[in-house]
Amino acid sequence: MVSAQRHSPSVTLRPSRTAAYLRSLAFIVTGAAVYCIVIAAARGVTRRADAPPVEPETIAAFQYCSVMSRKGLLQARLLPPEQRDSRVPLVVFLHGSGERGTDNVRQLQPLSQKLFKDHAFPCCILAPQCVPDTPWMHWMPELEELIERTLQDDRIDPDRVYLIGFSMGGSGCWELAARRPDLFAAAVPICGGGRTDWAASLKDLPIWAIHGSEDRAVSPERTREMIAAIEAVGGHPRFTELLGVGHGGMLYTCDPNSGVLDWVFKQKRESVVR
């Protein structure tokens, strides 16, 4: 984990009354703008600047799938595995609040689209879309059903199921991994928080958590607490705290130089009798 301390020098100024007024006004306007951005991000209204649009080629490659329950319809997109001599892993990606909706498209960026276009890691991809105004925690049984149903395809390796989530999806990643640690070979929660009493369930699961040190939407302390709790019960999770980064982390995760995806695709769960 990287940390930094900032020291501001003490400066005494005696500005004119007009200059002081203008500076106070600028402070108020800037503060209001920052407040609105943070609130909008928390509500999922804004879209990340680093998120490319979902291309028609990507949409065409992903099949429609869904699960219906008493709560409603949970939609998803599935990139089916190509016919290969050996089984391929399954990547499950839980998006952030900004990708909630009913179009069943916007959740394909950025990770699902990148994996599809790069071809660096042959895999099957399951990308559910959370229903508007609900968090992932409301859809845990439905997510489990989607994953279990997808794993019925003999072309998928059930010992290489990888769970990745960002922001609201990062929190969902912590929870789903804690509920079903037997299901996954690795988990990558990005800018999300969990409950420290899940630590015992997570201690044997390979985890690489990522969080920006300047995140104002989800405090990095949420991830620090999870890492400390897992370590306290004998686990060995990885943690990268991105110095000076806010509510981001997807660019780092997708960057080949970070080594995150290389690490993920090397993980393999010990076979469990189903």
C-alpha cells in the first residue's frame, strides 16, 4: 500500500475587500460543483470519462440472457466460449451504479469490451446489468443462478471462474465472493467496500483489491478495513492503493503493465465436488 503526507505552508495574506470577495465566491462555486459531481457519481448519474462507448461489434458478440424471480427480471449479456480443445475460464463482471439500467448494453464497458476486443485472454464473459435504483446486494441469489446456469456449458472450466467488480460492483464483488467462496478462483474488488465479518469466508480465496487513495465516493478505508480483517484471520490478499487517484481503478486493472489480469487468469480453484 502506498501512502503520502501533504504539508501546506502557513501563509498570511491581507487582500483587498474586492479580492477577498471574489476569492470567497470562487470557493463557494467550486465547492458546489465538486459536491454535485460527488453526489451525481454516488447516484450513478455521471458516466466515467475513461469509459469508451459500447461498439456494435461488441453488442452483436454477446448473447442475451436473464433470470426471473419474484423481485423482477435481472438481465445480462454473455460472451459464449469459442469451440476449443480445452475449456476456457469464465469472467463475471459487476458494473458500477452508473451502468444500471434496462438497455442490457452499457454494462459491457469497459472491462467486458476490452477482454472481447483484445483476445489476450480467451474466456467466456458474463456481464449482468443491475436494475435501476437497486444495489447488487438485492440480487445475490439471482447472480448465483446466472453463474451456475452458465457453468452448465461444458466448454467452460468451473475451476477458473473470476469475479471482478467496480464501485457498487466492487461492493457486490466482496459480498458475492463471501457468500460463495467455493464458486470462484479469484476476486478483484475495485473501489468497493464490504463487511469485515465476511473475512473468515474470504481468507482462502485469492483476492487482489484496488482502490484510489483520494476516492471521495467510496472511502479507501473501506478496502483497507477488509484487507486488515482478512489478514487477521490468516488470509493473504493483495492490495493496491493508487496514490492520488480518485474513484477510478478500471484503467489500472485493464492496463497490461499492472499485471492484474495476468494474475487473475493464472488462478485456479481446487476442484470441488458439486
